[in-house]
Amino acid sequence: MKIVEIREKTIPISSAIRNAYIDFSKMNLSLVAVVTDVIRDGKPVVGYGFNSNGRYGQGSMMRERFIPRILETKPDDLIDASGKNLDPHKIWNAMFRNEKPGGHGERSVAIGTIDMAVWDAVAKIEGKPLFQLLSDRYGDGKPNRKIFVYAAGGYYYPGQDYKKLQDEMKSYIDRGYTVVKKKIGGASLDEDLRRIDAIMEVLQDGQKLCVDANGKFDLETAVAYAKALSQYNLFWYEEPGDPLDYELQATLRQFYKNPMATGEDLFSMQDARNLIRYGGMRPDRDWLQFDCALSYGLVEYLRTIQMLKEHGWSPSRCIPHGGHQMSLNIAAGLGLGGNESYPDLFQPFGGFPDGVKVDNSYVTLPDLPGIGFEGKADLFREMKALAG
């Protein structure tokens, strides 16, 4: 049993939208295929992965460092104790060989993308959905296949007015979501409040709004927004300041009593631990958004979950960024609180397998092997073309 080839392709996911910090006019991602010599139904088992939106593809780093390290390792050193499957932890260790600690940035995206493909292959070799494999290995064997999702949108774009913003949010509600999100910080505070008011006009009882500043604010601005946002019963106030400014996050709790969320731009267990230690996050109400695809993959995410438990946090307070099926499987298999969803953006990489519907902001995962990419026709066409 061995990995015979790892392929990468950089694919554009560009769009005219922007948040408070960046525009997506030149955004791309890396798509990866891990080809094994294991045969199922007459074909080699192939695992697939891709990095989440908001971080660029990392093909050169993969090709120069991480893919060669895997392929140069003796195949027997990358399989599990049973000898019947690959070992994601051993493969992760091979990728990280000769890397110094710290500096968790772009390399975490490269490793996380390959790691996603490895776990997809491992679950397929075992003949299980990834959520079932994770529950069997790290839980009680009883995954919760019904997962909370919210609709991420509300970006700034040319020609957007209040009516178009309302229509966008109503379209999410019509598709079964009860929690929606809009961007803030890309306009003045007064203008953002007018946009929020416009959305509030179309939300009904039981429907809530999240707002996301994408790390734009200094402390003074974050506090000003916190005071203004306190008039609303928001689902959360997300990433007000720089993700590594733990003092800003900790100070903000003095001015904002409702739920806050952050963590999507923390790419290691160590950085996540510093947020928990020093960021003033409250385990009874706040949300953590660590994204495995950007933060060294599921192998590292397992370390992060263990760290959270040691600090008195439940995995159910995690709702990952990214809107991909990998995090859906982790949520179902390891008891996370839900997952982000992009109903219209970054396709075909976001969303759910074909036929999966949102009902009262929940989706139920189907029984598909691995991560379930084969169940999403438009996405699998891209993947199959890479695998050859």
C-alpha cells in the first residue's frame, strides 16, 4: 500500500466582491489529488482536497517541499499499525520534517490542503464516510449527521443597494437558513448600521444576523462598533480586530456582552491556545472558527480540540470558517457546533452534496464514502479532471 502520486492544480475563484480587508478579484486556490495503489471497484482510490477561500493557492510550496517529502518517505513508514490503510499522522509528520516551529502562515495552508486529501483517501479505503471514521476513532461511534449551517454573504460589491442586500438575505431564508451573515467595516459605521437595519427589516422571529469585520478594526473602532451593535440581538460579532491581537479581543468583552466569534485566521494549535489563554473568549457564549483546511489540516485540528477540552471548552463552540464538506464531516464526527456555508459564492468548492437541502438551518449528511466530494457533480468534475 502506498501513495503513488500527488497532483496539484491552481484554480481561480475570482469574484467582484470584497470585505473590509480584501477583494476577491484575483483569488485562487489549490486543488490536490492523492493517488494511491489501493483498488476499489476496479479503480485506484484517490483522495481530494482544496484550501478554503480567502487564502491563495500554495502549489509552489507543495511541489517544492511537502509533496516530495511524502513521496521520498518509505511507503511502509506511512501506513498504520494494521498495515491496511494510510496513517494521516505519519504523513503529516513527513510533510513537517525539517520545518522550524512558529510562523504559522502559508505553509499551514499547503499542509492542510494535502492533509484533507489524505483523510479523504483514508476514509475511502476503509469504506466509510469520513464523519463515521472520525466518530469511530475519536468519539463514541455515533456521529451526529444533522449539522447546523449558516449562510455567509453580505459582501460589498459594485452597484449594491439596500434592496439588493435585502433580496440576497431573503434568498438565503427562502433556501432554509435561519442565520445569515453580512460584512462590516468596508463602509462607515453609520452606513453599516443602515445596511444592518435594512436586513433586520426582512428577518422574522427566530432568524438572526451575524456581522463580520474580517479583522479590520483598531481598538477604538472595534469598541465604537461594539457599542452600536449592542442594540441588536446579533448571532455574533465576528473578528473585530487583527486575529493575533488578543488584548483587543479581551478588552472588547467589557463593551460587548453578546456573543463574539473569531479564530478563522489562526492557523495552529499554538495560536488557538493563545487566543484561549489571553483573548478573553467566553466559553458560555462565544464561538471559535478555526478552519482545518487552513491550519495544517485535521491532524492539527485534533490537537486543537484536545487543547480546548483541557481549557474547559466544548468542541460544540466551534463553527469553522470555510464552508466546505471537510468541516461538515468533522462537525458530524467530532461534535462541533456547525459549519459556515456559502450558498452562492466560491463555487463549485463550497456547499453540500447534490440533493442535500437546508431545513431550519440544518443539513443532514448522506452516506457517501470519504468526504463525499463525489456526491457534488460540479465539484467532482474538477477533481476527476485533475486525477486523470
